[in-house]
Amino acid sequence: FFACQFLEILTKVKADLPKDIYDMVIEFEKAEKLNPPQEKRAKQILTEDLMDESEKLGIEAKARLGEHKPEIKT
């Protein structure tokens, strides 16, 4: 029930907003997606760096799993 009410309110808001305000909202949302903050824009992430980091995390995860293996007493 509440999910339907929420969706109904969202569709009404879109329809009830004045055209100029609606256009400004859409423009703002697009600008935020297309123009990320400066610190995100300047940083490059290389695939090689991601692969190295992934390997390091994998090794660390295996080591931690090895430390926490439960002992089975028979």
C-alpha cells in the first residue's frame, strides 16, 4: 500500500511542478552527472592498478580465511 502511495506522490510531483522549475531540476541533475566534483574529475584510475589491488585483496582474504578455519575434532 505505502509503496503504491509513494509512487503515486512521485508521479504527481512530476506532473504538478511548474514547467520552469521542472526544467531546472532536470538540468541540475544532468549537470551533477556530467560534471563530477573536481577531486573525482582529476583522478585517473588505471585498469592495471585495479587488477593489482584486486590481487592484493584476494591474497589478504585467503590469508584471513586461513587464520579463521575452525578446528574439527574427531
